[in-house]
Amino acid sequence: MDNFEENKKQDDMQETNLQVENLQDDTAQAENLQDNEVQDAASQEDNTSLEEEKKKERKKHIIEWTVYAIVLVALYISFHFIWMIGKIPSESMEPTLMIHDWTIGSRTIYKDEMPERGDIVIFYSDEEQETMVKRVIGLPGETITFVGGHVYVDGERLDESAYLEDSVVTEPGEQDEFVVPDGCIFVLGDNREVSYDARYWENPYISQDKIQSDVEVVIPFHKLPWF
């Protein structure tokens, strides 16, 4: 009888221990499951944050490229329709414009009005088949002559002291006098000794529609040491 009770107690204790172990296992499983759920939630949150960062980065790149595109289009429109950039290829306008200097001028300034005397203009020469830069000397209806190494407009000597030295001599060209037609200008280079200009052209006059721009800004690249 005593053995029976003793065995029963042992069985009860084993059953209790088994229940405790099962309970511990269940608790551990629950904790593991909870940990996994927390890790999954954290991982999902990290993935969401990473995706949001990627979206922000893509949006930033789109905005940047859009701004770049707008700037490029604006520059193209500006320099194709409004402003003109030119490079001085020869010494015909020295010392005002030197070889390798760059110029910026307005394409629209002479659309509705003629240049003024003394303006520096960029134009296309049909005779020379190239774009040139010279100074406006004669205006529509004026008569240009050369006497004693100086330029005369309608019989009066032209004051060119603003851009020429007193010692500069302006020789006449192929004609004794030039009468500027309506809608045209007569141009000379400042470097009168070497400039091939209206004095020597078969058609010495530039019509208004051939004038491409004025010269408003001069960038003196000739002063840089590598030019």
C-alpha cells in the first residue's frame, strides 16, 4: 500500500513537472513568436522607410533634372533669339576689339530701328559670305568722303576721337564718295590700315535686315595668359 502511494506521488510529481515544462515551452514559443512578430514589424518598418527614402531621392532627382532642363531651354531661347555671342577672329577692330575677345549683343535692338553712328555692329556680309563686326560710320542718305586721311560726312569732318588715335590715317577706297541708300549703313573697321571694309567692297552698304546684333559686352580673353 505504501509503495502504491509512493508510486502515485512520483507519478503526480512527474506529471506536474511535465506540465511545468510544457508551460515553459509554450511560454518560450509565445515569446519567440512575439519576438518574430516584433522583428517582422521592425523589418517592415525599415523597408517602408527605405522605400520612402528612395521615393524622396527619385523626386529630388526629377526636380533637379527638371530645373536643369528649364535652364538649358531658357539659355537656348535667350542666345538663339535674344542675345548673340561672337568671337573676334581678326585685328580689323583693334584696339577696340582684340583677336580672341568675345562679345555679347542684342539680336533684337535693330529689328525696328537703325543703328546710330559709332555703334559696333555684327552683320552678315553677302559679298564676303561671312559674319563680320565693324563700326557704323554712315547712315541712310548721307554722303561719305575721305579727305586728308580723315572721314567726312556730308562735307563735315567726323570726330572719331572717342575710338581712334589722332595719328590714324583713313585712306579712301575704290570710290571717291559713298552715298548711303535708304535702309542701309556704311561701316569701317577701327584698325583702318588693315581692315577690309566698305571702302573696298563691290557693294559697300549693309542693309538693316543683315544686321544681327550690336556689341554690348566685351569679354577680353586676349588678356588671359594662355591666349
